[in-house]
Amino acid sequence: MKKRIRSIKKIALWVLNVLLALAALACVIGISRLAGLLNTQKEAERWRGDNELSFAQLSCFIPNDESIGLDDVYTFRYAMLDKFHEAALDVDNDSTLFVDAWSTGGKAVASTSLGKGDAVVTAVGGAFFDFHPIRLLSGNYFTEGDLMQDRVLLDEDLAWLLFGGTDLAGLELRIDNVPFVVAGVIEREQDFASKKAYTDGMGLFMSYDAYKALHEEAGVTCYELVMAEPVKNFAVSFVREKFPIGGGVILENSGRFRAGRLLDLLRDFGVRSMQSRSISYPYWENAARCVEDWCTLLLLLAIVFALCPAVTLLVLLRRYLRLGRRKLKGEWLPAVRERAEDAVDARRRRIWERNGRKE
């Protein structure tokens, strides 16, 4: 009876360890799935393409009361190109070594003859839509190279309010009583994190220059960058040294969901939520931080789930090592010794017999 109970306990222990190991594996798979969820965090991969160089993606968030101007952005660009030349990178093709974008947020009144409403404005410049490939329902993105900076993108809710539809490219509207043209209509990101992060209501995207013309006091509060990284930490060290961040925050997006980064977040649990700077993170960064939190939780669960199977494996390994050592000393070594002695005796006998025949 005792043997049967012991066998049942062993089977139960093995089943428990297998289930815990599977749960830990599920958590790891969940982290991998979440890490690939947000397109805003993948611009370094997209920009690199088949290039042999490594690239790093970074985001700079400037406090609202310390916003910078485009002159600061261009000065930083020149400093970055000089740094590339110092590092002996491909000076004949500087445009492939970096891509950047900038943005700020605000509010405006959008109106047409059919409707009117308050809208949340995201004013953007550079290659913003490379970093944020938001799905178009109709029309096209506007670009920094457009001859006229009077085109805007509406989200679906604002498009229905102002026009009663989404196929609107080329139609006119007024923003703060200034005429603009609809470039296209976008669908907000549908992943769970972006849905939770974007809570501002109807919105639109317009060029930073056009928004600056409407609100002279506006400044850049978010700067995003992908740059070549010939050696590890090259990009983040340079940005910390040269970018006019003031009291802001510099984040490295590439690798932010790796185990090492998530372990750092675990160590800082409860501290990260404390905010002493007057920084308003854009919704895409809040979405990324939401995903980070979930990945950190899954990593913690994976560690907890894997603990019991790992301890059991170590105990079994130690037990089998001890058993092997005993067998080595008690059975294998004596047998080897005996075979060796027999071989020596046989060789001696052959030598004696050979010497006897010679005599």
C-alpha cells in the first residue's frame, strides 16, 4: 500500500512539474507575441532591411515647458552626421544611416458645412508615418516634401462627424477657421494596448509646420530616431550627449521587450509609475509601456512557474550523480580494476611461456 501511495505521489509530482513547465513556456510565448504587437517599435528593423549595419531606435520625450524647435532638431542632425563621419561610416550615403520624426500634441476646432467638433491634433514632421504606419481607410499620407503643408489626415470618427463618410481625399475643411484639405482617413490601431492608451476622442494628423503657423508657441515634445549603431550603445550614448533633452527622457525602443530590460523593470516595480517630470507621453508610448507591463508580469509568472520544475530537475540530477558515483566506486571501478589485473596476468603468463620455450 505504501509503495502504491509513493508511486502515486511521484506521478502527481511529475504531472505537476510538466504542467508548470508548460505554463512557463506559455508565458514566454506570450512575451514573444506581445513584443511583436506594436509596429511603432519596429522601425529599426524596417529601416535596416538587408543592411549589414545594426540600427537602434530611440525616442526622446521633452517636458511640455521645455519643448524644442526645429532649429534644435536640425543642429542635432548635423552633429549626428559629423559623428558618422568620425566613425568612418558610409559618408557617400548619409541618408541611409538615419531616419527621424518629430511631433507634438494639441487641440483644435475642425468644421465643415456638415459638422463641427473639437479634435485632438497630432502635429508631425520628418518620416513620422514610417515610424507609425497607421492603416489608411482612404487617401494617402502627407509627407514632409509636400509643396503645400495644408493636407491633414482624419481619424474615422472625425471623418463621419464632419463629412458623414470616409472616402474624402481632396475635400476641404477648416481647422481653427483656416482652410485645409483632407489627405486621407485613417483607422486607429486596433491592438488592445493602443485602444487603452488612446482615450482622447476624435483626432487628426497635420504637419508640424502648419500647426506651428496656427499656434506659434507650439514646440516639439517627441523626437523619434533610428540611427546606425556600429558598436553597442553607440546611438544612445550619442543622443544623451548631443540631444537637447533638458529634463526629458530618452528611451531605447529597440530591445525594450528583451528579458534583460524586463528584469530591470521588475527590479524597479512600483517606482516607474512615479512621475516627477511634466512629460505628456503620446498614446503610442503609453501603449508600449502597457505592453511592457504585461511582458514584465508574464516574465515574473514564467520565473515562478519554472521554479518548481527547475528545482525538481536539479534534485534529480544530483541524485543521479550520486547514484552514478556510487556505482562507479562500488561496481564499475572494481570491475575495471579486475579486468586490468586479468589482462596484466595474462600478459605475464604469455611472457613466461615464451621465455620458457626459448630456454
